[in-house]
Amino acid sequence: MSGPLFRRLCLIGAGLIGSSIARLARERGDIAGTVVAHTRKPETLARIRELGFADVVEEDAARAVEGADCVILCVPVGAYAGVMAQIAPHLAPGCILTDVGSTKGSVIRDLAPLLPPGVHLVPAHPMAGTEHSGPDAGFATLFEGRYTILTPLPGGDRAAQDKVAEFWRRAGSTVESMDAATHDKVVAIVSHLPHLIAFTICGTADDLAEETREAVLRFAASGFRDFTRIAASDVDMWRDIFLNNRDALLEMLARFTEDSHALARAVRWGQSDFIEDRIRRGRRIRRGLIERKQA
């Protein structure tokens, strides 16, 4: 395929993921002829102009998507329905609508009913990120060596799916496809539950008596520091993820709760074999991640 993949790429939202996509497109030159960025906050629009990673900075979402052959939603998943109501009448026939959200069942629920005829929806989830947010946080190599999961709609346009897959391959990702329900269960255990645990542990530490809390912060070991890094993530994004992947997250939390109670019983009753088994299984999982270069 010669020339840019998209003639006019529109990013709705320019936080960590959106600004990384824009920087990537600017750096590579074969992704988009023109990059349009929209966000709802005037101060963020001004910052995008200062940083210069978009060709066009548009304050109105409807105008931003006009004439775009690809629109990527890079806002918290809880905002999708409202954004779609604004932009749907202005999406051009043949346009590809995709996203970067961490839940996929809710994305299809909120976008598909408003999809205009001739517009192709290809939900996607790049499994990449940091605890930082905002337009200053992005960098072009964010997606290198990471997985991006597509959850195509049954009967969806194959050419559009192939184009979105090629976009993520050019970003450096390994692309996989699965149905939305499977995706939501997988990310509930590998991403959403760890974040829930991290927020909870930091909340527990914050609730300790003042003198103990200060000691926790002063003497924090690497394990606790890792939890605080995860817990520093964007508030709006994670609130929306928890609420929009509620069923899968609660299922995985219930299983985790049962397993943690079992380990607690082993500690209480001195069951060394059970404790050693859990530690060994953790080490095995870690080795598997390292072998897959996902550590």
C-alpha cells in the first residue's frame, strides 16, 4: 500500500493514547496525510497547539470529524455515547470509526445503534499505557512491542478491519482479534482487577493512623511502590472502565477473593506446601511474561 494509510485522521481526545497516536503519525509519515485533534477543554486545545503534534486543532467535535476517513475515539469509555451523538450525523460515508477503549462490550453497546449507514465500526484496544495522562504524556513508541486487540462486529467490513489492523502494525503492535465478551473477561483479570487491587491497597494505607501512614510512605518497598504507580492512573478513565466492565470485573474479583481467602487460611494454619505452591505459580507466570517479552 503506497502513500498514507488514511487521508484525514481525526482523534477525539488527545491524552496519553491520542497524543501518542498523533506523534506516531507525525513521525512516520505513512499513517495520515492530515491529523485532526479535538478535545473539549480549551486549555487542552491550547496545549495541543503549543506542542504541535496535530495539523488541525478543532474545538467542535462535529466539525473535527467532517471529511475524515478514520476517526479514533480516545476519550474515557463512559463518554462514548455522548460523543457519538454529537459526531454520528457528520461522519462521512466510508469512514472507519475505531477506538482505544479498555472495554469492548460497552463500546459496541454505545456506538453501534448510532452508526450511520456506510460507516464502518472496528473496536480496538491497544494494551499499552503509563500512569501519566494529558497531551504532554504521549510518545511515539508507546505501542511498540505491545498487543492490540480488535473485536470486529459480526458481518463487519473486512477491508476496514484490515486497515485498522495495518494501522496498529505500523504503530509497532502485534494485532490479535477476539469477540468482545472474551476480551472483556481477559482484560478484567490482566488489567482491571490489578488496578482495583492497587487502588484498594493505597486506600488502606491512607486510612491508617497518621504515624503509621507516614512510616508506610517513608519505608515503602518496591512492591508497594509498584502499586502506587498503578494507582496514580487517570481518575475518569478508570472510573468508566470499572463501571462499563462491571460484570466481568466482579466475576474476576469474586474468584480472586476466594483464592485470597484460601491463601490467608494457609498462612493462619501454617500450611507451608500451599503457600509455596502459590509462590511458585506466581514465579511461573512471571517467567512466561518474560519469555513473551511482555514484562
